[in-house]
Amino acid sequence: MLTLNELLDKPLQLLADLLKGVDKVALLDYPEYANVGDSMIWLGQVALLRRLNKKIIYVCAISNFDEHEAAAAVGAGAALIINGGGNFGTLWPHHQEFRERIMTLFADALIIQMPQSICFEDEAALQRTRRIIGNCSNLHLLVRDHPSYAFARDNFSTDIVLCPDSAFFLTDLPTLVPDLDVVYLRRSDREADVNSGGGELHSSLAINVTDWLEQNWIEKQLQQTLRYSVRKKWLRNNQRVTIALYNLLAYIRTRRGVQLLARGRCIITDRLHAHVLSVLLKRPSFLLDNSNGKVFAFYEAWTRDLGVSRCVGSVREALRMASVLNVVQFLALQFFYESDVATVALAYVS
């Protein structure tokens, strides 16, 4: 039975081993877009590298990657670390094209692909990726669920390791008092599944249905300023101030996600990182799968034993269980106030 501390120990030890003798890293594929989950991953990776005393000397987004600056970082002894997530394969091709470019340009460098979910829907694309990976001499592919691990082992000739998502390294999240029964954070992009539709939302519960792809004005202004400043070379991706600004923007996005989810006494979601965040906030959650099965696969690999989440087959089922949970939580607060209320409450929901 895994605990949250054990989820942290595994990547800490793994990265310590992979980066043995290396004190500098370049962190690639910064998420310069609104999706909170990818900013959570980024900040978790930064926290993980700091705990290992590794110095980040270069960062970049796909839009401002500079081959010469990256080569200089590698020449200075840096390992190349590619941002984790759910974009390994054909679902989000611009991310795949970028990582394949990195693997091609720096085939002999130490490259660590942080934990990913894998989804290929095109045989030609898979063959190309297989060929590129086969040419890498020191590539380590981290995957975050068992189906992705099995697929990678069957298709890629490199070091492949099952590893939890880096977002678990987020700490010091703000504590907010809930003012709703349920927050239903529902995907509004190409990974949405038919079961996450809104036709079944009939409940007496106080519910907010939302997604976290809408930036606030601070995010928009900071993102535009960063993009423009880097493009004009007023800021460079190997400067400490640039790295700090990237991290600040990721923090602002993550805080927006916390403020959205923390309003609910419980969470319904088909987003993997809304699930991770509900675990970190110790809010009970009911999980719907996304279009390619990565949410349930992640749950089975890492969070099933934590006792704060349940997988469900439909929104109707989630709302039924949330209605029961609403009553049980009230009783848990009255009689089990020194315990973890989410765990106590979910133990009585069937």
C-alpha cells in the first residue's frame, strides 16, 4: 500500500541515481499556456531538482527554443530534462515533434523524459519515434502508468522506468474554506470523454462546473511580456531572472487551479491533475476517465491506496455518491474531527 511520502521517495531516488555526478540541468518544454496541470508538473519538477541540489541553468518553451543556447548548456555539463505530462505520442503532436527534435539534436547527451502517459494513434509516427529513440545513447524514459510502461517496453529500445507524476512535489498550497458542495472540473478539450458531458447534472447539491483553461489578466500580461522579452533577446533563457519569471507564472496558474478546486467539499473531474490536486488538498474526489484512459490508469498505478478518491462510470453516479458524501462529511466533521475527514467520509461511501 503506497503512501504519499512513498510517492515522493521513488522519483527522488530515481533522479538522484540518474543525475549522479551531474549538478546542472536544462529544463525544456515550459508550458506557456493556460492549462493548470502542466504548470503543476513544471513546479513539481523544479521542487524535485531543488531537493536534489541540481542547478537549473537553462529553460525554454517550445516557441523560444534556441539550439545554440541548449548546446552551450550541454557543453557546460547539463543534463536535458523534458517536461512530463500526457503528450507523448500523437495526441498533442507539437510536443512530440519538439522532444524528437531534442533527441535528434542531442542523441549522445543525458536526456531524461519526465513521467509521461503515452498514446500513439498513427503507426508511421510510432515508427519514427522508435527510430529516433533507438539512436539515443543515454535516454531515460519515465512513464506514469502501467499501460504506458508496457507499451514503451514493447516499442522502444531505451531505459524505461515507471515513476509517479512530479506534481506530487507541490507543497505549501494555500488552505481555503469550501463554499460549494461540489466542484466539477470538466475537460473542454480533445481529451474529453463522452461520460463527462453535462446532460446529467441534475442535483440539489451546490455545484460549480468549470475547467481551468481560462487565464486571468495577470497570467496573460506576464505571459505576453515574457514571450516578447525573450523574442527580443532582452531576456535569455539561461538567465536566473528568466527562470524565476517562468516559475512565477507557473505558480500563478497553479494558484488559480487551487482556488477553483478548493471551493468544493468534494471534486468530480476527468482531469488527471485535478485529481492530483484534490489528493494534495485532501479533498475527496470522484474520477471520470478521459478519452484515452490515462486518468484511471494513473489512479490504479499510484493513488488507489490513498483513500481519498473513487473511480466512477458516469456523472450521474458521481453526483449520487457526492450526495451521500455530503451527509457523511458533516457527520465526520462532528465525530472524527481529529482524523482525515476525506478518508473517513469516503470509507462510508459505496
